[in-house]
Amino acid sequence: MTDKRDLRIRSKVISEGVNRVPNRAMLRAVGFKDEDFKKPMIGVASTWSEVTPCNIHIDELAREAKRGVQAGGGAPLIFNTITVSDGISMGHEGMLFSLPSREIIADSIEIVTNAERFDGLVAIGGCDKNTPACLMAIGRMNLPSIYVYGGTIQPGKLNGKDVNIVTAFEAVGLYHDGKLDADELHEIECHVCPGAGACGGMYTANTMASAAEALGMSLPGSSSTAAIATNKSAECAEAGAMVVQLLEKGIYPHDIMTKQAFENAITVIMALGGSTNAFLHLLAIAHAVEVDLTIDDFERIRKKVPHLANLKPSGAYMMQDLNDAGGVPAVMKLLLEQGLLHGDCLTVTGRTIAENLAQVQSLAQHQDVVRPFDNPLKPSGPLVLLKGNLAPEGAVAKMSGLKVLRFTGPARVYNSEEEATQAIMEDQIRKGDVLVIRYAGPKGGPGMPEMLSVTAMIVGKGLGEDVALLTDGRFSGGSHGFVVGHVAPEAQVGGPIALLQEGDIITIDSETQEIHMNVSAAQLEERAASWIEPPLKYRSGVLAKYAKLVSSASKGAVTDLC
């Protein structure tokens, strides 16, 4: 971690003195001139990749950021890191690698930035794990930095209606239930992703981009500007120039990402109805910047923040619609006016949240994307923390768009997503069941896979509020229905979810924040005594390393927890 007191230019260690001739020679080969060695060296971390539409355009954005650094008086160098597509990895073994990619992205940015002695950083991300990973790396290094979100995808159009990637997942359930034929399914497939950008609802990518803006780590408007918008390129150039200014002013990420800033991020996510993955990622980012954030902070804030944004997956609108209504800045302005944000938090602009928002227009009139405070979708936030004898460390439920707030039913227990998927396809899961998928946690998965395919099939079969789904894995931001994830401790370490038996009665109550199985303490103790820890599923490679190092979901599923 960089010491804030050390304001000298780090890159001078590879540019000054006779002994540094070989270092300079290497940089000359990539385009540096004499004058560049007198400037701060700024890294531009690009997550460009052809594996996903979320990131397909980021190479162009990185070059814009590079031009901005040059215009601002810095010497920029672009480097790449990985990304995976959550949408493409969903529903098969590939999803095991999604959450671990967050750690690899963060680690690789930290490694390159420190090895090359960059003085500051612009990081540009797109798909779900990019934003938290970039912010984790930025938090660890504590160098002047700005995060830029690559932007949301435009809605697809089919038969005059907006469609998106979740439409495709749910269409699979409709197809298996005989409600769509193969030609209709193919039409949906061909229209849901029209071009560049991250999934277009209030799914994980847009949730975490909104959180980054609320944290003060991205420029105002970054989170809701579309990927193909002309001002997205201008934003990247502005971020490049501004990083040099942050270096000159001595403004560091730890000055910006304070406990109050995290409270702002949680507030915005609750108002927008964001993804449950925000719990994991904000906890991990807070760990990186040494801020004492816990899952209980989410519940404390949730109770006083109304759910205002009518966004998919449970609502009617897309991120583009929110942008047209004023975007995340307009929502933040409304929250500030209601006394729900810490307006004195510093941001990468060098100004406070309140100062930034003073220049922002209020939400557009006569729009239904964001409700007024006196007519919210829910009087409190939809991301509910649950605790009880089934999840002593906590579990997370997303209650947006649901009429049913309490669910009691018999456990239908499966030890893998594949087994559960087969049961759904064969109509073995019926109204009133609590579908349990365990050994899917950070260690047990490993990698804590998302269950979008399962939830989409349940919704597609018309059981969205009639079947509850409970897992120590997690859910896509596109999941909706009566779903509870992040159950901790997980089954792999002997958490109570490992002790569940077929037919045990489970109660999930979002109003009392209870998650309970009707099994006595004596019975649980007896079951625990006979439980045998299964071996980790991988003995070598990245998943083996990940499973050995990863912490509980209640701690953010980080791999550097001491």
C-alpha cells in the first residue's frame, strides 16, 4: 500500500540516474521521448476483450483515456487485464470461474501498477466483476485513481417491445414449458443484445457502476451513460486529465472511499433496487481500503431508504430509461435533498458530493422510472439481510417486485445446480417448495456460482412467487422471484445448510429478517456430529487455490483476509 506521505513521483525511480539507462531504453521502445521522463507515469488499465459485449469497445475508451492523460501533462501507458462474461459462463461449469476472476483482475492491476511504478491509474471496466475488481486494486494501492464504467448496452427490440439478456434466460423456461416454440426462441436470441455495453437492467454491472459513482470514484454520470454514447469517450479523456490533477492535489482513494462514502453507495443501491452481489463486492472493496463495513450496515441503511427506481429485472425500465430521466446523478440529488446522503464526502472531481450535485438537474418531470418519495415502490430498500438458525452469519434476499413477503415450505435439497435444474425441467419442483442448492458457496462451488438459469427457468414456468430458492451460492443481478442467496456459513465448512434434510420445513420472513428451519438445536447437533466434510472439488489449478484462500460470503469472499 502506498504511504500518503510519500508524494514524490514513483516513476522517477525508473527514469533518473545513469543506472536507469536500461529502464529508459525499454520505455523509448514503446514511444517515450525525453520529455516524458519528466512527467508522472499514469497507467490505463483496460479490460478490453472480445469475449463479451460488455467490454468489446473498451480498447477505444482506453485510447481516449490515454489522450486525456497526455493532454493533462502525464505520460500514459495502456495495459490489459482479463474479463469473463457472466452471461456466457452462466448455467454450466464456466460460472465457477466468474467470482474468482474478480480477484485475478484486482491482483493483476495491482501487480502491473506496482511493478511499473505508475504514479496514478485510470481503470476502465464493463462486465460484472470489472468494477469491484478495479476498485479493490485502487483501494489496495492508494494511488490517485479514477474508475470509468464502459457503459450499459442499449435495449434490444422485438415486436415493438424492449428485450434484454434476461428475456433470453426466461425464454428458455417458457420453451421447456411449451409456451414458446424453437423459432420464437431463436428470434429472442437474435434480438436481445444489439451491440456493445453491459447488461441493460439494474443488474450487477449497472449496480456496481452506480455504487462506484456514489462512492465518489467515478465522474458524475459515468454509471448511467450508455456504452455507445459520444460523451462516454469524452468522459474517458476527462478522467485521464483529472488523474494528473488528483496527483498534483494529493487526493488519494482512501480520502474518498470512507465509511460515509460506502454508506452513500449502499443508499443509492437500495433506492435503485440493485443486485444482491453488491453485498459481496462492497464488502470486498471496503476490505481493500481498510474500512470497517459489515453486512449489518446494509440492513441499518436499508430500513431508512425507500425503493424508488422501477428498473428491471423486477421492474419495467432499463438503465437507458434511467439515463434519459436524469441518470444516477439526478437520483443522488433527490436522495441528498431528502437528507439520505453524506454530501460532504470527497470525490475524484476534487469537489464534494454536494458540490457535484449542485450542478445536476433534477429528475425529469412526468416520468415513471423513479418514483417520488411519497409514492415509493417500497418504503424501505429491497435487499434484505436475513439471519437465523439456517444462516447464523447471514443471507441476502432481494424482495423487489414481490407481493409475498413470507414463505414457508418443505425443503427440496440438491447438492448441485445441475441436479436442481434437472428437477425443474422434469416438473419435480412444485408450488410451495423451497428449492435448496447447497455446496455452491465460495469454497464449495468453488467460486460461488450464480443461479440465473435456475431462477429464470422457475419464472419461465410461472412459479416465480410460488417457489422459494435458497442457496449458499449467489444470484445474477438479473434474477428475480423469491430467492435467497449468500447463506453463511456455507455447506462446505459445515454450515447449517449442510445439515438440512429433504422435507425440513423452512421459513423465510423478509419483515422479521428471519431464515429458520424447523429443526431443534438437539437435532442439529446430532446431524452435525455425523456430517463429514466433503473434499474440495478441485485439487489443482486456479479453483483449488481459490477454494483454499477464499473467505466467507459474509466477509466479501476475499482471498487476502488475514
